[in-house]
Amino acid sequence: MNYSRVPIKHFEPESRVKSLDVQTLVPYGLEEVTAEASRCLGCGLCIEGCPARIDVPGFQIAVKNGNLEEGLKINFEKLPFVGVCGSVCPHPCEDNCLLDDNKGPVATRHIKRFISENVEDYRQTLDVVVNDLGGHPRVAIVGGGPSGLSAAFYLSINGVRVDVFEQTDRPGGMMVHGIPDFRLSRNTVQKEADHVLSYGANIYYNKKIGRDVKFEELLERYDAVYIAIGNWKPSKTRTPGVELKGVYHALDFLGQINNGKQIEVGNTVAIIGGGFTAFDAARISLRRGAKKVIVMYRRAVTDRPGYPSSNAEEELDEAEEERVQFIWEVTPTQYYGENGKVKGVKYWKNEMVDRGTGRREPVPIKDKEYTVEADTVVEATGQKADLSFIPEDIRKRINLTPSGDVIVNQYNMTSYPGIFAGGDVTNARKDIISGVADSGRASMGILFYFKDTGKIENVPAKLINFERGPYAESYYL
Ligand SMILES: Cc1cc2nc3c(=O)[nH]c(=O)nc-3n(C[C@H](O)[C@H](O)[C@H](O)COP(=O)(O)OP(=O)(O)OC[C@H]3O[C@@H](n4cnc5c(N)ncnc54)[C@H](O)[C@@H]3O)c2cc1C
Ligand code: SF4
């Protein structure tokens, strides 16, 4: 048997940068996916690496045996966004794979994508039986991103009446407003969002809680609330010149382009930051016609967010293939301009200092200032939760971390009984799979809460109940 990983091919970088929606990775064919799934040794080490604890070897075996329907069901026990995660999950499971040091980890993410793209009708395949818990309480979900929608799915298949309030005009959250189409197809998001909502949850678009509906009303009208608002407040720097025309925060920049706005980026774009938002802003700039894109990050390449991981390597490879340039270890000192329009970035070089605190710290060397010219500057310098929609008297009763994330217990309940939270607003990883894992724990927590408060009679052993099919171990056994 050949134990080497079946290579994942890329579409030609020269042609893919000409379009906003040509995918980067070529999907596996049937022979390739069968060969790759056959490499799995079934040890299960990867399960610990997955924030949602998906039964990875279970679905590899199903795929190896040609049973994609079973592969889909095994994923659904923990993940209603199989195609989304098959495209963009940072796949920490692969970093745990026993074969990682040998011939390459089993390509779990790419196999997942094959399943999702080759099972036509999720609903018919899953054959879900709605659990009868002896009651139909109501839950309001604030936010229609992956965490809110996953909770809507798990709760509605347990007979709970769910209303989702979404401030934008579409489902998906950062899956459609942040992540570009060339990494995550909009058809995949739409197909999976439509499916999760097909079990009876209502979604109200253009309804911002705090503006169109008061948060207090949700507490009055519903038996529990799940806050899944993500991190939508840009953290801008105070770099002089940040107010110049042509300087954007990455969330605005990506959000506008992802919503069809024709931003003119000019010839040269400088991106400030080093996480996946920076990489997406860089690559989307090329697709908006930039000839040169430079990512400027304050730390070293080996200290960038997500490093070391196979995902961070892949991200860098894909960007370098497209000729994105990098200047590591720099501190911008000024965005300079002319007539109110940005012309470039002045910066110091940094040295990386080990103070014995874990991560090396960037310290600017201030004796010389450098310059790069830029027609557009994009700050990919982070984002935070905006909890201003919660009235002060209620917010005071919800414990927050010093950085403003919501603190939750093991069932994702906040310190305010009946208010649950999950996704980017609570977890440290701030990726899709972690937000989905939160929604599973929160859904179970909400059902326990309903049992305790007499709203339902039973709590199911598992959130999802297939008419026929596999069961992975539950979150809570
Ligand atoms: C550019 C970029 C690239 C990324 N790339 C990846 C990647 O490759 N892989 C990965 O796993 N993760 C990636 N992420 C992170 C990922 O998108 C998030 O972790 C994930 O979307 C969080 O899900 P969520 O449901 O918590 O929040 P979100 O997806 O942010 O959804 C929150 C929803 O709540 C709505 N909302 C907010 N406030 C209100 C309100 N007051 N009333 C009503 N609605 C409200 C928002 O409109 C939004 O739809 C990326 C993020 C960005 C920005
Ligand atoms: S760690 Fe790798 S070899 Fe082991 S079960 Fe997971 S995918 Fe298979």
C-alpha cells in the first residue's frame, strides 16, 4: 500500500487571481478520495484535535467503503456545515494525525469537502427524526452566522421553536461577509444554511437587536436566548494617517467587496497584520486588480497567528503562489498621504525579543524609518464583540473577560441564567468549527435548562436522532 498523501492540486494561480469566485483547491475525484481515506489507521488521535470532536476515523472508513451518506451522518452528529468546514476549516485534526510526521496527515478536510459535494440531498440522506421532549419552548438566537445557525438546527430538530435575528440581509455571518468566495463558495454556504433552516427555525433579516428589536423584549418573549453575534467591531490602530482616504479596516474592506462593491484599490496595496483576515485582504486585493500586494506584520514569519500548523503553511503557500509579498517584523509609524489620500506607509523594522514570557515580542528599532508606497492600506488588526445592544443593567450581570469576550460555563450559559452565548463572542480560537462546537454544547445546555425550569419533560441523549444510521459518542456522555 502506498502511504503517501494523495496530493491536493491547486487551480493555476495566474488564472484564479483574475476572478473573485474561482476556488483555490481542486476537489479530489472518486479514486483519489478513496485512496486518501484508505490511508487512515483508525487510531483516533485526530478526534482530540478537533474542537467539535468529530469522529474523523469513522467518516474516513465510510468514505473508503464508498458510503458517503454514512460519512455525512457521522459529520452531522457534531457539524451541520460539512461543506463549509470541508473548504476552510483550519483542520487542527490534521495536525494531530499519526501520519503527520511520516507521509503527510490524512487530508481530512478535503475528504469532508468531497462528501458534501457528492451527497445531493442532505435532508433525505440524514432522515432526521425530530425528538419529542414533551414541550416546545421558544429560543431567540441573535446572529445568523455558523454558530447561531448551528444552534438553530440542533434546537429545531429537538422540537424547540426558534427565531433567529440577523442584522444583515443574508445568512452566514463571516462565512459570507468576511471569507472570500475564492476560498468558500457562496453556493456551499447557501445550500447548508437553507438545509439547517429547513427544520422549522424562522430567520428575520435586517433585524439588528438593539436597533430594530430591544434585547429586553427577547428576554420577555422567549424562554432562552443564544447570543452568537461574532466579532464585528473593527479594532483600528491609532497610526497617524488612519483617517486618510484609501485606508480601510479589513472588515469594511472585505465586507464591501464580498457584497459586490467595486472598490478601486490602485496598483499597490499594503496590508497591516498577519492572521487569516490579512491573507484574505491581500488575496482579494489582487482580484480587485492590484499589481503588487505587500503584507506587513510586526512579528516574525514563525510567530504569525496560527503558526505552527499545516493550515498556516497552506495559507502562506497559496498567497505566495499568487505573488503576495511579505515584510515581516515591522511597526508602521505613519500612513502618509497627499490631498487627503493615502500614498504609502512609513515604518520601523523590529527585532524579536525573547523575554521568557512565551511568545517573542516585537521591539521597534527606531534609528531608521523605511517607506513603502501604497494606493490602499488595509488594517487587518483584529475585531471585537459589540455588546452595546445589551442594556447596561443586564450587561452588568454578564461576566466578561478583560478583552470583552463573554464568559460561559461548560454548557455555554453566561452568568445570567437563561442567556447562552457561543462562537467568536466567547471562544478563544475564533474559527468556524469552534463556533459550531459551542452551539452543540449550548443547545444541550439550553435543553437541560428547559428541563430544570419545567419547560420540557426529557432531555435527549444525543442532539441528533437519525431514523437509520450511525451515532458517535455524545458531547455529554
Ligand atoms: C476574513 C476572515 C477570514 C476567516 N477565515 C476563516 C477560515 O478560513 N476558517 C475558519 O474556520 N474561520 C475563519 N474566520 C473566522 C470565522 O469566520 C468565524 O470564527 C466564524 O464566522 C464565527 O462564527 P459566529 O457565528 O460566532 O459569528 P459570525 O460569523 O461573525 O456571525 C455573527 C452574526 O451575527 C450578526 N449580528 C451581530 N450583531 C448583531 C445584532 N446586534 N443583531 C442581529 N445580528 C447581529 C452578524 O451580522 C453575523 O451574521 C475568518 C474570519 C474572517 C473575518
Ligand atoms: S489521526 Fe490520522 S490516521 Fe489516526 S484516525 Fe485520525 S486521520 Fe486516521
